[in-house]
Amino acid sequence: MKRILAVLGLVMLSCFGAIAQNRSITGVVADAENKGIVSATVKVKGKSISTITDSDGHFAVMVPSGKATLTVSSIGFASKSVDVTENENNITVILAISTQELGEVVVTSLGVKKQKRVLGYAVGQVKGDDLSKAKEINLGNALQGRVAGVNVSGTATGPAGSSRVVIRGATSASGSNQPLYVVDGIPIDNTQQGNAGKWGGADKGDGLSSFNPDDIASVSVMKGSAASALYGYRGSNGVILITTKRGKSGHGIGVEYTSNYTFEKVFKTTDWQYVYGSGDRGQKPANLADAQDLYNYSWGAKLDGSQVLSIDGLMHPYSAQKDNMKNFYNNGTTNSNTIALTGGDDKINYRFSLGNVENKAILHNAGFNRKNFTLALNATPNDKITLETNAQYVIEGATNRPFLSDSPKNANLSVYQLATNTDVRWLQPGVDANGFEANHFGGNIYSQTPYFATNYVKNFDRRNRFIGSSSITYNLNENIYAKGKLGIDHINYEYTDIEPTGIAYNPKGGMNVIQQTRYEYNAEGILGYKNTFFGDFEVNAFVGANRQHNRSKGISLSGSEFIVPFQYFYGNLKNKSSNENFAESEVNSLFGSADLGYKNLFFISLTGREDWFSTLSPKNNHTFYPSVSSSFIYSDAVKLPDWWSYGKLRAGWGNVGGALPDAYALVLTYNPVGQGYFGQPLVGTNGNTIPNGNLQPYNVRTIEFGTENSFFKNRLSLDVTWYNKTTTNDIADANVSISSGYNSTKINVGEISNKGIELQISGIPFKTDNFTWNTGFNMGYNESKVVKLSDELKSKTLADNRDGNAFIVLEEGQPFGIIKAYDYERNASGALVYNPDGTLRRGKLVTAGKGVAPYSLGFTNDLSYKSFRLSVLIDAKFGGDVFSSSNYLGYRLGLHKGTLEGREDGIPVSGVDVNGAPVNVTANAQDYWRAWARGQTSNFVYSSDFIKLRSVSLGYDFPKSMLGKSHIEGVNISFVARNLLSLYSKVPNVDPESNYQNGNEQGLERGGVPVTRSFGVNLNVKF
């Protein structure tokens, strides 16, 4: 670590070396409306000299004396070359908008910048401004609806939770299926710290909450294997490249201040029946014990306003309480502020920013905070050397992350389940006179009083993170260059979870503490060659090597029974235990790439990477990952109609890997057992799985074909991609004889298929001097299929719900992650089978839905009228399903409106029993609906289709005439909102995106934080 920081420091200091002076050219880069273009790149052709325009499009660049040619480019505009005579010192460059972005420079693997026309594979792009208009704390969630083929979801835990981003479908039954994230060329850690399961738990966030959207310049999504092959074993799930903002040349120091303040309100509340109240068999609670034992039963009498003894021991009206969710949850707030300083000249530029986020969640005493310190230094001391340094230091903290799914410590579930005549506020403050959890729920000690769960159950975590990289590029001549880079992602993580004194299911309390340090550093060297032959042939090639080193060390402490009640520190525990963990591994790699072009209309790219793994057997510890892709600009080869502006065909194939076995996973490891035997230590093996020394990363092969077209002078563009992605040698469990002392071993045998289509349409429907409308539509369809799990297993359960009657399953021949639940029992003729009392009998376990939606869509609209700006994003998903425990429990507990049927007169039943004998009875409504819910759980698998107005930003740019002679260069104020409206949904009472797990087990809902809509104000001021 010290060596890495020392090298980073030396490279940073080198940026301030002596700088030679040449002729200065100043100017402005503007669009067709003569508005300055920010962050446009101005490069001296044939030299390693470049600069970036400031907020008004101004630039200054030093060029050798004499004539010069400048190449000017910017995302969203066609590139332009400008010849400058030896007497010209000031120029104006007008760039034309290109919806197809013909001259667009795209950041690709290893940070290599290429023109988009060269690429033989699909790349999705998101501008940093789109991420910062209506901000999300977690960067992954901000990508929702932005890129075709990218499926984004999150857990029902509030803004500080983790995100799940899957590109072109899940590739593995054993891996996370999330992409590799690379920030300024450095792979980063996106580990999810924790997840809720069948028995509850909390989502403790992931690595994407570390980033300030105000610091991000662009995001590139490398979707297929051809695009990600240069990342070798880490490229199976695609790669997302994040490029942060750089400094700008200009006069003096530029200052930019951005402030965002939003309110969050509960978006969707439960809509239960409010005709009947608490009780059982149509009767009100007879005493306090009945009231508390039946706290979540709404099978009582009709609500009549009479006084009745309630769960708090007091008399209250037997009346409907419809606002429990509104009364329990707060209005949340998020306050985000960033100040950035930029400056420099044609030789050196810098950007330094400070960011702060403070979130107060809708749950009492829950929140998140983050502080970002970001530095970018770039220098070109001369024609030979280019230096780049990027550093981020992040401090994150979260308090009382909500528990999800099962009852313990979960405030949400209790609020959802309260009987219809109970006001949640009657349960305040949640403790009795002794400070113990108040007994409002009778004998159910595992259901937490909601105010006790939020005010006395404690958890908090803190993460200190440093991400840094430094690189130096040396041009040996005009054609050959060498580049070296060092990068590190270093994390210190602490988490504490306290079960306080007096908690009902563990009255003496307990606590868990996790402390962990982990880091990854990468050292990389590249030798590159660029040249043009015979005027028609272009070559851009490089070879390189990379060394990746990972190290993790931590300790977990746990204990029970606080010696002194209410004093929460580890030393105060009576029973204590600890466990240390350590892992270290390396991957060494050689790689190469060659791009060949002919007449700027036909291109072919070849890449290859060989990875050597320290965690694999030395006899079989390396794998080769190749790719080939090509593109053909047919609009330059054949004459097209005038209305057809541009046409391109592309094709790509690649092979990448994934799910590298962990350190020490291929050998037996041991732990001390007990206190030893007669002074001698005893050890036992870890786990029930036999290590397989021949285990390898799985393989993912993708072939894709696509076309890019633009029409009507680039006013309309169309991008279509078809792909076929196949995973082989997926890691699967194989059973072994129990007599061996183990249950299973892991082998490379699984196979998963993903096929799909991606469509992206963008255009400018209207454009006048004062009004412009830019619109875009993207759609991704992915058809997944589990081809093979193993020679023995035909299905595998990934997860089940708390009641064990709904399951997320991988099954051969089915889509990835189907939902299985119980159906009705039917006889040979298909008739329903009843019990003698008229209740329905449970049938077989059936496939009831898909946990992952195959269709994802996004629709963006950006409109400008004079100084007004409006941005709208609508996104949607179709074809997926969710098992809703909230609705299941609603029927079981008599809360759901569907349980009103038969309350007065019963439910007439006419059918047959299991023996075929007739059943003609009137079933009791309570018995009928409770059995119906418990038995036929497939009824609670709902379509999770939705259409949402995801984000809106309405802003105003103050004209310079209003700013006068002040030092203010620009002011924008905007109204911003997220999750403003649900335009379409079929799931009652809960949000269709509500999900308590963020792994492969998608499609289970229970006890989550309700979805919120946020709205507020964004202010941006530039000096």
C-alpha cells in the first residue's frame, strides 16, 4: 500500500514540471445555435497536445510555430478538423449535432478511446449530466431505463440500498451476474455487503454508493464478449466504464457549485378492507390477551365505532385506521452539495471537488451520509509525455439500515399487518417502564413492535475508501508509444448490529461486529503502435501485461447477554466469540489488440488475453480469451438515397470467463475445534464440500450482429442488435456419497443460454431557432434458458419465502429464475377438489412466473425553449412476475379486500372431495380464505409489469444579461423529481419492483420499505 501511494504521489508531483512555451491559439467551440459546448476536446493533429473547453466553450492550446491542424470533438456532435494558418491566433469552431454521433469518441476496454464507427459491437452510453439531473445515491439505480439490454433493479430498502445491474441476462447459476465496474481504467470492488433472505436480514449496500454523480463525465456499457474480452475472466457479465470529469483550460480558476435538495414521500400504500376489524370468527377481542394475540387478525366484527380494548391496553373506537403507513413513515430528505475547482492551460489542467450527501430516510432514525474528495490532474509537458492522475477518497456511513423479509427487527412488516382498527401511533414509544420492548403482540415474540425496531434496534456501518490511479504515456515517435499505469481500490469497512436489552426474543441482548480491510491493485504496461499505410490502411495495435493483486483481512465478533443492561459494547458481553478471515490472490495477464481499417469504411478488430490464476492448480492455471469484431460503413461504399444519411453493419464474437474460484477453495482448509485434547490442538475441516482441484472459471461466448443507421440529415437514428450468449462449464454442485463425510463437490458442467434483441431509436422531431426536441427510445428483450445444471440435478432451488410455499428455481429447459408455487388440486377430469368443510385442497408445485422481466424499455425526451430545459424519462418492464407475501398475508389475516366475500353468509361450495364424493356446503369465509391463501399460493404470483415516470427535470438557464458584470458565468435552477408517477401496474398494495433480495433470487416480496417519490430543487452556479 505504501509503495502504491508513493508511486501515485511521484507521478502527481511530476505534473508540475517545467513547461516549454509555443504559439498560443485561443477560441471557442459552439453548436449551430452559437452556444458554447462544454468539455469539447481540442487536439493538435500529429501531436500529443490537447485541451478541453470550459463551461462557455472557450479553449486555449499551445501549438508549434507555423501551420497547425486542430481536431475538435464532443459527445453528440460530429468531429471536425480545422486548419490554422501561422498568423491565426483566435478561431471559432461550429460543430454539427449528430444523433448517430458519427465522429463520437467512445471509451472502450482498458480506457482506450475509439471512434464509434470503428466498433464491431454494441456500446451503450450515458452522459454524466443525465445522471446528475435527478440524482440517485446509488449509481447503478441511475442507469435504469437509460441503456438497451441493461436490466436494473434494487431492493425495497430505501435510497441507501444496493443495486442489481444485469446486462443481457444472467450468465451463471453460481456467480453474481453483475458487470465489472471500471473507474478511470481501474477495476473497482462492487461487493454487496449483505442481503435479506428467508429469515430476514438487511441490505447493507454495495460499492456503487461511493460515487458522486456530479463527478462523472460519462458511462460506457460494454455489453458483449467482443467488447469485454480484454478483461478476460472478469468480462462474462459485461463491463461498465465510468469516466470522471477532468480539468479545463481557461483564465484563472473556475468554480462550479451544485446543490440538490429533495423530499421523499411514501408513494404507494396498502389499500386494505376497512369494513371489519380486529378479532376472530366475527367477534371483537374479548380482553387484552385476545387483542394482543390477534393484533394482526382482521377477522372480527363490523367496524361500528364502539369502544373496544386495544393492544395498548386502552379503550379506542372500533373504527377504521386507514393512514398507518402515512402516520408511521416520515418524509425523507436528501441534501447533496458539490463544489468543484478547475483550471489549467494547454499543458496542465486540474479539477478538485468536494461533495457531501446527507439522507434522512422515511424510517425513523435511518439515514445515509457520504463525503467525496476527488482530484484529477492531467499534464502534457511536451510532445513526448502525457501524465494522468485520478484520486478519490470517500467516507460513507449508514445508520439503521432497515431489516426486510421476516419479522425479527423488521418494522415494515408489523406496520403492514396491523388490524384495520389499530392506529400504529398507539404503539409509541415501543418500550415499557423498564425500557424493555413493550408487549403489544402477545405470544408472538418474533414480531417486533415497529417503534422499538426503529428507535432501539441499532445497526451502523462505515466505509472509508480510496480509489486512485496514475499513468504516464511516452511517445517514442509519431507511431509508437508506451504507457504505464498503477491503480488501487482500498476499502476499510466496519459494521455493527445490536440487539438491545429487552428485545422480546432475546431479552439479554447481543451484538455482532465486522471489521474488514480489502484492496485490489493493478499494475499495467502497454506498448502501442499507430500508423497509416498507402493512404488507405490504418493500424492501431498494442500489447500489454497486467498484474492484479487482491488481499482481504478481517475479523467478526459476536456475543450475547450484556452484563450491564443497556450498555452496548463488545467487552460488556457475557458470551463472546470471534472469527478471523484472510485471503490473498493474484492474476497475471498478457493481452493484445489490433485494429485494422481500410479507407475509413471497413474495420476489423482482434483481441486476446491470457490469464494466469494463483487460486487454480499449477497444472491448469491459465486460460485464453479471444475476440474478433468488424464494422462496415456501407453508406460510404454505396450511394444511398439523400434521406439516408449513414449506414453501418457490425459483427462481433468473443469468449470470456467468470466466477474464478476463491482463494484456497480448491484445497481443504482447517479450523481449531474446541479447547483441544490433553493439551494437543484439534482441528476440523471447513464445510461439507470436497474441493475440486481441476475447477476452472466458466466460459461465456457471445456472437452479435447489428446495424446503425441515420436518416434525414441525421435527424433520426436507428441501432439494432441481435445476440446469442452461451455459458458453458458453469460451476455446479454434484452429490457425493455421504459416507465420505461430505455432501457434494463442485464441477464445471452447467450451461445457460441468453438470446435477445436490442433496439435504440433517437431523433430530433422538431428544431427551430428557439425550440429543440430530442427524443430517444430503447428496448431490450432477453430470452434466457437453463440448458443444463449438472448430470444429476435437473432443478435447483435458489430461495424460498418465509412460509415455504413459493420458490425461486433454476430448472432445465426453463428461463433463469422461475417462480414456483402451489396450484389447486384437481381430479382426473380437471375439477377442483375440496375438503369436507368446503376449503380447497393444495395441488402440485407449478411454474407460476418468471422472476426476471425479459423486456425492459426506456423513453427519454429532452426539450429546450430559449432558456428553459425539460428532461423526462419513462421506463418500463414487461414479462416478469413477483410473489407478493404482503398480499398473501393480506388474505391469511383478513386484511385484503378479497376476503370480504362471504363474511356474512359464507361461501357456497359445490364440487367433489378427494374420493369423488360430492361436496355441497357453505364454507366459513375465514376458513375458506385462510386455506385458499395457504394452499393455492400461485394466486399471489402477480405480473410485475410496470410503466413509470421515472425522472423529470424542469430547469431555467439565467441569461448572461441578467447576471450583469458579476463573476458568475452561469446559473441554472431546476425542479427535479424521481418516481413521480406509476402509469401502469398490476400488483395490488405493493410496488411491482419491491424485492427483498438482490442476488439471483429475483421475484420475492415481503416486508420491504414502501417505494417513495422524491421531488425537490437543483441549483447549479458557475464562476
